[in-house]
Amino acid sequence: MLDQVQRTGIRELTPERVRTARDSGMRYKLVCRAERHGAGVDASVQPVLLHASDLLAGLEGASTAIHFDMDVFRLSLVEHNPGIEATAYGLLADFLRAVRA
């Protein structure tokens, strides 16, 4: 299932490209997307060029956000700089997933 997620890392983002984007009021962020299509899901993780005013562009450090586009309304949830507990939980979850595999 994970092999079906289209993944592109940040290796192609040179410091020059990042500076050029910033100078023009834009910002690169690594964005995870998932969209349901019938019985399946299209998922990707890739650097996305966002306007500096975009909610995702303003996230710093370990902050995370999730955004839902639904039929009737849109909803965004943000966690700013989660504490050590969130990091520990993530490490534990990753370890358990690795052990089960």
C-alpha cells in the first residue's frame, strides 16, 4: 500500500531555488495529499510551492496541519510546535509498525 504513494523528496530543492521563491513571496513546503476516487485513494508527498500567505506556508518547525475539502465546507486543523510527547508517540508508532512488518 505504501508503495502506491507517489513520493518526491526535497533533494532537488537547491538553496538558490528556495531563496528565489522566498524573494518572490513564495515558500516550498513538503505536502502530503490524499484524495478519494471511488473505492481508491490517490496519495502523494512532494514539495509544493505555496504563496507565503497560505496556511501551510506559515507552519514552522514540527508544526503540522490537516485540511479537508468536503462537499459542503472546508476545515483546517493546525497543531503548532507539538511537544516531546507527540514526537515520542510518533517514534513508538513507527517502531511498532516496523516490528509487525
